Amino acid sequence: MTEFLNIFSYYSTLILPWFLVGIVISLVFNKYVNHSYLKKFSGKVNFRKIVFSQLLGMISPLSILSFLPVAKELTSWGVNPGLLLSFFIAERAYDLQSFFIISGLFGVKFALLNALAIFLSLLASAFLTRNNHIRFTTNKHEKTNHFWLRQFKLLFIVILGIGVGTLIRLLVPEQLVISLASGYISSFASAVILGFSLYLGPIVGNYPVAKAFSDLGMSNIGIFAFLTISPILNFVVILLFGAAVGYKTALRTISYYVLTATCMTLIFSAFL
């Protein structure tokens, strides 16, 4: 128990201060940015709108879990379904707190390359599917997504992630991880498999787990793949988007993201 508390405290001091910084920035966005900006995603899809939807999704303080139930209503307002899906995927892949937390855990260069890889992968996915017919099938009633309620939920997820990461660090034999995930190919494969299997809710829950993998000896390419590919290549995420737009559309869009993210991971790993 003493060792658990020591590791838990160590991870908490690395992550929670940056999470609080993200809350402050989220509060500013939530206060001064009108949520009706989603209505601007109307009309024909073009490159400028794709870039805008990606960037907005990556820094959005909102949650796809609260917006997916009303996606059909949003499209009835004139929101382009393709751009809306692009926004949702970007919101899932990255979070407002992500850069600060990843910088604190793995350094600024790692965080910058991770953000760039995710943005380029999102861009490629949205651009390659821009002419596809997309239709949201969800039509549930809107649920209130109070700002502070969301932040407390995120904080709970982060603490849960820290706990899971601590248990992994404490219980998984270091030699096992080194033997399976310290090599170039084995580390990449292990990270993708683990990322597909683990679901901790919002993406910020993945970061303590990534830190635990790193401490256990997983190589940088594995950590980078876990943080870049697994946010989208995850069985729960696939089910979530499949239920919203159909599995054929979801799998096509996710496949483009994964292929691009894999290429970005292999390229950027040389600079880590």
C-alpha cells in the first residue's frame, strides 16, 4: 500500500496541476465562446472548413458523449454531417488539457509532435471522406452538459486513470514489458493492442496509463502510438461512432485516421 500511495502521489503531481491549467482555459472558452458555433459547419465541405472543424474539435471543452445524442437535430439546423463527424472525431482524439499534461509527462517536443500527428491524421481522414454521404441516426433527447459537472467527471476519470496506471506500474513485471514492448515493432504492436482494449472514458484518462507503460520500459514509439492511434482505434469508440453514423462509414473514416496516424508515428518516432 505504501508503494501504491507513493506512485499514485508521484503521478498525481505530474498530471493534476496541468489538468487544473486546462480547466482554467476550458472555463474561458466555455464563457466567451458561443456553443452555437457548430451551426457554422453548414454548406459544402471544403478544405478551410475541414481545418476549422479539426482545430475546433481538438480544443473544444465540450464532449461528444453529450453532443452525439443531438447530432440529428444539429444536422437539421443545417450543420454539414461530414464536418460534424469530423468535429466529433477530433474532440475524441484530443482534449484541451492534452498538450499541458503530455508536456509535463514526456516533454514539450513529444507533446508538439503528438498534437501535429493527430491533427494531420484527422485532416487526412476528413479530407478523404469529404464526399461520402453521412447521416446521423441518433435522435435521443438532449442532455444537459453543465461545465463544472463535465470537469468533475473528467477529474474523476483522470484520478481513475492514475489509479489504473499505478496498479499497472506496481503489478506488471518490468521485465515482461521490456521483453514485449521495448523493441521497435513489438512496442508499436503492443501499444496498438493495449489501446484497442483499454477504454477509460475521455482521452485524458489514457495519459497516466501511458506514463506507467513508459516507466515500465515501453519504448517511445510505443508510447507515441498509444497516445496517437488508440484514441480512435478503440473498440468502444468504434461502437460509439458506428451506432451514430453506421459502421461502414465509421470504419472507413477511422481506417483513414489509423493509416495516417501510423505513418506519422513511424516518421515522428525518429525525432523522439
